[in-house]
Amino acid sequence: MEGEIKAIDNVLKNAKRPLTAIIGGSKVSSKLAVLKNLVGKVDNLIIGGGMGYTFIKAQGGHIGNSLHEDDLIPDALEIMKLAKENGVNLSLSVATVCGQAFDNDTPRKIFPITEIPDEWEGMDAAPASLENWKKIILSSKTVLWNGPVGVFELPNFAKGTLQIAEDLAEATKNGAYTLVGGGDSVAAVTQMGYADKVSYVSTGGGAMLEAIEGKVLPGIAAIME
């Protein structure tokens, strides 16, 4: 556990710049504190997965049946405002792989993320989004990744998350420090055989999120004394 805490602390306090955080997952509500804390500390903030659609809707985009949280639209707007004020490059998806049902074998089609028809829902990051994110990742010296950028449990919608894992492996090979945490993120790098090709794989997802939220963990406090 001590090694876990030191690795997280290294990313948050001693990161080489540019520092990029990739935050994915299904809901903004589960990582709201994380996003608000990071937006003042990183150079690039990539927001993917289901939580991204709340940000798109907040900007007036049409997201069809995509997962979103209307009550958190004010928070999404606040995070975007804070990013702008702090000079943080906040990168959202620009195109998404959509399905007509939450099922692996549902019909698939790519739409611009602001123009998803009513009968479709966004389920994975499309190539155009992944190309943008790859440029950011490969230009970074430190990368923190927590959370998938698509419905990782469905193979047909896991390609975006697996691509992020591949990009992190390439960034690590190029000399970046890369830390991966969160069940699906860890599963992605493990599934592709890249667990030993990133700098650190965090198995303590809860502790990692608390650290990113800005909470002082007992272990970190003891180390810093």
C-alpha cells in the first residue's frame, strides 16, 4: 500500500509537464470531486465515457438516448469555466460510436457527438476522438488514467478504451510517466498485455480516487511528515 500511495503522490505533486488526466466512466456524479480538483492542476483534461454526454448537452449538443445527468449540467458548465480560467485544455469526444440498444450486437453507427439522433445512444469513442486524444497523450510527460471511454464490458464498444491503453504504452515507451487506475482501465491494459508497458498500475482504485479528489490520505500524511 505504501508503494501505491507514493506512486499516486508522485503524479499529483511531482509530475513532469505537460500533465494529462484522462477521466472516464459512466457518471459525472461519481467523479465530480475528482474533476473539480484536477481542473486546477493539470495541463490537459480528457473527459470520456458516459460522463462526457452531460458536458456535451450542457453546451447545447443533441445526445439522443445517451447516458447523462441533467441535474449536473450546472457542474459541467462550472468545470468548463474553471478549465478556461486556468488555461487547461479540456478535451471532449467529437464523434461517438452509437448503438440502438445497450447490447453488444446492436446496430452501430458513428455520429458527431453533438448530433446523435433520438433513437441512438453513444457507447464508445469514435476514431476522430481517439486521434485527438492520442496527440494529447503522446505530447505529455505524465499521464493519469482512470475510467473507460466506452462501454468496455461489451466487446464491440471496447475499442476506444483499448486504444487508450495502447496509446499509454506508446507514451511510456517514449519516456512519459503513466499511471493507470480503476477496474476497467486496469482490465484494459491487462487484456492487451500492456500492464507491464505502463509505469504504474494502481490496484487501489478507491484510494487513488480519494487522492485525486484532494483528500489527505493517512499514508500520504505519514510519508510527508
